[in-house]
Amino acid sequence: MEEARASAEAAGEKPPRGRRVSWAPPIVICLLGGALIGVIRNLQLFEENAANQNLATLSALGLTLLLLAFWAIFFTGARGRVRAALFLGAIAAVAGFFATVRVEGVSGDILPKLAWRWAPKADEKLAEEISERGKPADSTIDLAQTTERDFPQFLGPTRDARLSGPRLARNWQTQPPKKLWRQPIGAGWSSFAVVGPYAVTQEQRGERELVSCYEVLTGKLLWAHADPGRFNAVIAGDGPRATPAIVDGRVYALGANGRLDCLDGASGEVVWTHDVLAEHKAPNLEWGKSCSPAIVGNLVVVSAGGSHGHSLAAYDKTSGQEVWHGGDDPSSYSSPLLAELAGVEQILIVNHHALVSHDPADGQVLWRYQWIGDQPKVAQPVVVGPKEVLIGSGYGVGCMLLEVDRDEAGQLSCREAWKSHSRKLKPKFTNVVLHDGFIYGIDDGRTLACIELERGDLKWRGGRYGHGQLLLVGDLLLVQGETGEVALVEASPERFTELTRFQAIDGKSWNTPALAGPYLLVRNAEEAACYELPLEGESR
């Protein structure tokens, strides 16, 4: 081209022009990319899994941008130096983006949250406020004095997200919740366990994982026990994800890296500790250990996830000595549950491939239900009758009702009573609740759903709460949405009726709320708050 231009100039002719750029290819690329994204978003190809839908959308957008860059660099007809500059500029732009921006986390539907790389994480700002603490100045802390309104463990006193009371007022516009405090907290997906005027949770502050005790009415930090270590995961978030259990004045907590602590509730001092993963030769999970300890009589039961009889482990809650271990299944993200089915007391645990029943006396496996799919299992099993237990999962799986039978020899077995179509209720993060023969839960991070227990038929869907959590309080569903709002919904199969709502905290909120009497404690990975909810018949 340069030689032709020089020859033309020497002959006194007008030099030839470069090839005219055709804008048809980029227009076609953009139209096809937009059409593909439209198909993904609007034709419900991924209606069973919003996360996969978003991943497919991001992939389609990335492919469109890649094709546009390829056209700009190689097919515009521009000079070699211009194409080289475009190529190097594209590489520099991508490198610059990732050099200055990090993925801080994602929503439950895999939508990324971005932050500057030089900006410290919220929990790192709090790390310097915590130092190793011995016995607190206030020696009157007593976690042994229990009350009827305590919320002492994961999902409440009966470990099924159901509370008989209090009777909550149904209109928060005329009777608004009273904010007692709202303040920063360390990272993690732990919830609060509440006994008397004290609330205990787990959190990450810098390179230390904490079990921390707060005063319910003021939010004052009373003591904090720190273990070195930090669990990091872009998709699942940083920090601990289990909820402590409080029994007889002691706190039992399992960290994201598998450390089980028994602490003195008055001071946070260590009574005994175990490295559960190391002792049972088990790998950590991709998204961290999430098992909230279950207190079964004199035992502390946790999911270990080891093979050859080391799936579930039990420790003496007083001495910390291991009492038994049993089962062969790798862990998932569920927690042990003491239940009675077919007249037999047993411990249920949802593992990666199966729902397994263990004998509380020695840990032996009583029965096992093989579960389809290789996706994570999070939702707790729900005992719904003398012989029936409901399990459910997201990722297009749905719910299943199992019936447990005992034969004349006393052997237990289970069978499917029904299997719900995956479109009805798919509890991905949310634990479902039973009320008057109907099951309520959040369907794969989208809408609240109600299904009939007897046959699994869908009654209704309604509302948008993302990957939130819920509690049943009397005949009301107390729903905490993924973006921090809290709502009251009628637990009725007739129709979806949201009664009232308010914004309790801000940001991604996957933690289960705790309700102790009128006191609602909510938190996420950055802040926590306590509200006094108005009660029915109460005037303010």
C-alpha cells in the first residue's frame, strides 16, 4: 500500500485510499448477540435455575464482545500498526480491569459484585478492634439462665424454623419496628443464637475467625474468642457459615475450616476444641464447612465428611472426648437433626449424595436414601409426620416426601411417597417450613411458594425475596429477603398475601434471622441489627 501511494504521488496522481470499513459484520454480531441474550432471558430456557441463566447471559455477552474485538483487530482493513495498537490496547484494557477491580462476591444468582482492589474488605476494617480477650470485665454474663423465648441454636429451639409465638402485629406502617441498634459486623453467614439477654454468632475479622457474644438490647460486644485462619471463596463469600449452639452455659461452634470449639459462655474461654477435618481425614468443602452443631443429649454432633465410618461424628459435650463416628458419605452444607420416625429416635443428615439416618447411641447407619444429582445440598430435612420426612434442593431438583417404615425385625427402610416436579418448590438456600399440612419456602431464589404436603401440588407463588430466609411465627411467615428487607406473609394456602415489610439492613443477606420474644436479630456479612417488633394489641 505504501509503495502504491509513493508511485501515485511521483506520477502526480491521487494516492489510493485504504479499504473502506464495512460496518455490516459488527452490526450482525451485535444483533445475533442481543438475540441470543434475549432467548436466554425471555424464553425461559433456564427457568429451573436462575444462576445458570445468568451465567449463560454473561457467557453470551462475553462471546459478543470477543467477536467484536476479533473483527476490529483483524477485519477492518486498517493498517498493520493500527491493528497492532488495537490488539495491544484490548489486552491492556482487560489487564487493567482485573488489576484494578476484584470480584467482591456474587449474589445467589451469580451476579458479581465488584470492588476496587485497593479498597480493604469490610471485615478487615474491624479486625483491629478485636484483641485476644480473656474473662470480660462484666462477670455477670450467664448463658445458663434460659427462658421460653430463647433462640438457642440454628433455626430456633426446635431446630425447624418454627416458633409458636409471639403474636406479631401485622401492620408495620402504623406500628413500625423499633430499631435498638444497627452496626458493622465481621464477614460470614452465621446467624445469631440467643439465650436470655445475650446473642452469640460467628464472624470473620481479618485473619481471625471469631465466636462473639453481644448484648441483645445494645449490640455491645461482651466477649470474642478468636481462632487464627480465614476461609475465602469468591462465590460463597468469606468467613464462618455455621450458627453456634448454646446449652447449659456453654457455646459450641464449628468454623468454616472445621475447627469445633466448646467455649465458656461467661468469658469465651476455650473448654475444649477439635480439628474435625484433620481427625476424620476429610477434605474441606468447596464453600466451607457449614454444619451447625446439634446437641443430642450429652453429645455434640457434627458432620465431618470423612469416609470409612467418619461421615458423622459425636463428642461428649462436657469433656470433648469423641464418643462415636459413623457413615461413609461426604458432607454437603446441611446440619444434623434429631428426629423420631417410625417410632425410632434417629439423627438425620443431608449429605452430598444421600439423606442418611444414624443411631444416636453409636452412630451406626439405620437407613440411607440415595439422592439424585451432584449439586450441593443445603436445605434441612423437615419431619412432617410420624413416618414422613421432606427433603428438597435447588438446581432443578425440587422436593421429595419420604416415608420411613420399620419391619417386624425392627429394621428401618424408606421409600418415596411422592417427588415434586422441579417447578413447584426448589429450596436452594432457604429452609422450608410446615404449617397445617402445607409447605412454604423460597423457590430457587425467586418467589415464595406454597405446596400441598399430601401430594406436592403447588398452591401459589408470590413475592420476590431472592435467596432469602424465613421463620414461621404462629401463622405468619417472617421472611428476610436477600437484599435485607424483612416482610410478614400470611401462612395460608389460599393465596399469597404480604402484609407488611421494612428495610432492616442493606446488602446481600443470606443469614437466617433470629427471633427471641419481640427481638428480631438480623445480619449479613457486613452489618447486624436488632429490632423490637410490635406485638398484636400493643400500642406505641
